[in-house]
Amino acid sequence: YRPFITAIHSKPFILLAGLSGTGKSRIVRELARACDTLDVAPWNVQTPANFCMISVKPNWHDSTDLLGYVSRISGTDKFISTGFLEFLIKAWKNPEVPFFLCLDEMNLAPVEQYFAEYLSCLESRKLRNDKIVTDPIFPKADKDWYIEFIQQAGGEGVKEFLTKGISIPQNLIVMGTVNMDETTFTFSRKVLDRAMTIEMNDADLWGGLEEDNEQFAVAASQLIGNAVEGKDIYKDNKADCDIILHYLDTINNALKGTPFRIAYRTRNEFLLYVIENLKYQGEHSKE
């Protein structure tokens, strides 16, 4: 599970690509179980309390299916909420628990269209007072329907929602499953540049036939990130970071004159990922 855990801790937006039937959506559910402290017996429930699966539909061409919309059919404005927003608020109410959102078959619709707000907010992440904060994915509105919706949502943080809108909680992990065939859309560089990508193309056909999957535990601290940019970790890991930077500089020199040179976002994620991964390495494998 190390590739998944280190990628999540580095950036909470992961694309799981690969062959159909390799367990991409299942791994998200099992990771949620492994850190679920909301259920008494998470390995015995069908759906962990910190897990939500949303099946992407081919007709999603805007964000209303995720962020809701205002209905005026009754003559008064009424906000129609969504499972995504409710899960978002639930994550805010339980900040110590990692919450896993699985977007199943994520590229059945153009990701840049229905997920634009999330992609933009993801890039606004900043470390402030030891907390990772973002711009609001659901901006506040000085309307009765907004106040009514927030009050119905209840729980801690309501007052902040009324004044600042709803931003992405630090403990929300979004993982999208991806199959590439004639029914799906390709990803633009905008999306690929903002996500960690893991390919799942291997299958052990003898695996899992004689025994159940082993139960395992993952601590919230292994999943919920505590850094966003390279500067957040550079001072405490200068020697290791410099090795990484020299390596990336060599790549950039080789790619001079092409549009594929490494810039700040990729540099930051290289630093975050490698430093996180070093926790699981012995000195003999560190280099």
C-alpha cells in the first residue's frame, strides 16, 4: 500500500488508471476502512462511514451534479444539494478522520468541465498555522437559500460556512478511477498536472482465492498531508531535497527547448513525495 499512502500524503488527488477489474475502486474503499474510526467494526460494514462513491455520468458537462443548483420551480429559491456536498460537510465535522471520495469511471465525462471548481481550489492550497486551507469550492451567497442550506447542514463550522463559504477540508482525499477505451475522454495536461497518477495493470490470477484480504490499519497522520509546497519541508530536509533538485535540474537541461521542462508545481510534488517516501526506506535503499 506504500505507493498509495505516500501519494495521498503528498497530494490528496489521485488518479488510478489501468486494466478494468484490477480493483481500482475497491482499493479506495479498503483504504477508507483501514483508517475508519467512525464505525465500531469497519471491516464488517459494506460502506465505511468515511467513504463515498460517486459514479460519473457521461452527460456531466458542468458542476451541478457535484455542487448542486438553485431551483425556482416553486416560486421561491430552493437549493438542491448533492451527495458530494453532504460528504464534504461530513468531512469538516470529523477533521481527524481521512475521508475518501471515489469518482468511479472519472473520465466518462470531460473532467475539466464538471470538476473545474475542485481543480482550481486544489491549486489554492496553502499551509497556514499548521493547517492546509483552500479557497471556497462553494462560495458564500447572501441569499436566503444559502443560509437555509447551511443551517440544515448543522454541526461545527456552520458559522464559518456562513461567512467564508465551504472550502476543501484538509482530510478529504479524492481518488478517481480511470479506464481508457473508446467510451472515455482523454485527460488534458491541466488535469494530469494536478494529480498523482498510479497505474494498476498487474493481476495475480491465483491471488485471493484461498484466503480473505488481510485486514490492516493506517494512521490518519500517514494520509492527511501537512505540507503543500517545497518550502514547507525544504529547511528540515535540505540535504535530501538538494539531491532531488540536482536530479531535476539535470532533466531540465536535457529537455531544454521543449515544452516538457519541469516547473514549480512538479518540483514541489517531487520534493513532497520523495521526502514522504523516505520514511519507508532503510539507509541501504535511500539513494
